[in-house]
Amino acid sequence: MSRSAGGAVRADLAEVFRRDYRQVVGVAARVLGSRDQAEDVAQEVFLSFGHSSVPAAEAPGWLSVAAAHTALNLLRSGRRRSSREEVAALAEDVVVPDVADAVVTREERGRVRAALAQLPHKQAVALVLRHSGLSYAEVAAALDLSPGSVGTTVRRAESALRKELDRHASSD
């Protein structure tokens, strides 16, 4: 990451924050499944951006990639959930008409996140960005790929994710 001179906070940070915050939180939430943790990731990403020299025109892609990387690193480190969030998730299950469905859904999401954490980093980021609503062109620009290779990268990531899920299912 490039840093601005003297560690000063960039003048356009507030504008970029207002414009891109929702997207950054959305990318992180897609990886983590927790809005609270996604907001923590967004804070970290915008702090880094605030001291960077990334051109404002490149900010949306840079921020999305940084959010995906930071969230994946958090997921891989196993620091995903605090006990407070676990309690909140259990409390949500109580109001769901079929608690068994809610538990199965939560367990399935956990398996997907664990499998995602095992993918090659570039594939995982491409998959997260694409499924967060970025176009092929935006994913290509964010990851410095040719637009034609984004589809291939995403398909390979989806295939690797399915294999990882199958591997986990057969080991249970």
C-alpha cells in the first residue's frame, strides 16, 4: 500500500467514505456474515485508505479489495465471533418459527465460510467481489486482471469452493 507524505489524512476521505462505506461493509459482511464485524473491517480499511495515496477514481475497487482481504484474513485467523455475537445469533433463532431450519442454515453458512477461507486468496477475493455485486469490469480493475479472465477465475473459485465443501461433508 502506498502512503501519503507525512502520514497526513487525505482531504477526500470524508467524501469517499460517504460514497463507498455501504459497499465496503457489504463486501466484508458477505465474507463474515456479521454486520458488526463488517463495520469493524470497514473502519480498518478506511483508516488505511485515509493515509494512502490511492487515486480517488480507484478508491471503490481498492476499498472493495481491501475489505475482502481484511475480512478473509479475519475469517482465516479464527477470530470471527465474539461470545456476544453468538448469544445474539441464538436469540435470533428463538423468534424463527422453525429453530431447526435456522440452526441448519447457520451451520451451512459456517461451512461455506470455512471453505472460502481455504481457497487461494485471489480466487476467494474475486468470488466475494463478484457476489457482492461488482461487475466483471470492476472485479478486473480491482484485482488487476483482464476482464476476460474474471469469469474463469470466478468459475474456478466456485468449483474449488464446491470441492472444499464436499471434502468437509465427507469428513463429517
